[in-house]
Amino acid sequence: MAAASASVPSFDALEVGDLVAERSFELTRDSLVRYAGASGDFNPIHYRDDVAREVGLPGVLAHGMLTMGLAVQPVVDWAGDPGRVADYQVRFTRPVVVDPEAGAVVLVVAKIGQLDADARVARVDLTVTFDDQTVLGKAQVRVSLG
């Protein structure tokens, strides 16, 4: 049985300001260990409170690239194909501190920020927050819908 092809969002139906995705991601210390194994980033600030505090951090931090990867996923799902993501850029503005018991919840809101009709490319602006504070600034995804 062949897999169904993902539908492409209609460029012509989009307007600046449209909400295209919203999702929350729960992170636990287990999430961080799994990501460390997948990425090879075993910096102890991502799993040991004592080391994180020794270097002046408030606690164990989520990997920046994990946060970045989670943030783009709702846009990839909306676009229907990761190959439609033409560009993705962020600035890391604040760390995501993952409590040993409560974990952390990262909220992603994706809205159309700009439409390029000639190229049929939508710029999707991401608002990525943890504890009501922005953790990724200037987070923008260019999605080709032509």
C-alpha cells in the first residue's frame, strides 16, 4: 500500500497573520538524555544539576538544537513535507531550564509573517516560549509552496 502524499497548503488562501500551527512540547530529563544520545552532545549541563550550577546556570538546560528542532516541527507538519522548508533561522535568547520533577513545557505558535507571491514562499514567524518568556528570537521559517 502506497503512503498518501501530504497535501500542500494553498499559498493563495494564506494571509499575513494567519495562525498555521500551535503546539506545546513537554520536556523531561529523560528527553534530554535521549537527545544527547541521538545528537552526541553529552555536555553535562544538559543532565547534571551540580555541573550546571558550577558554571553559573540556574539548572539543567535543554539543548538549544533540541528546542530549535521542536519549534520547527509544527511548521513541517503544516507544510506536509520537510523539503518545503527553504530556510530556518533563530536566535537563542533564553535557556529552557528542565526541572528534575516538573520538566519544562515549550509553547510554539506559528503565524504567517510575510508572503512572497512571485516566489510563492511564505515566511512563518514562530513565537517560542517557556514560562511565558521568549526562548527563540527572530525565529522564522521560509516555506516554499509553489
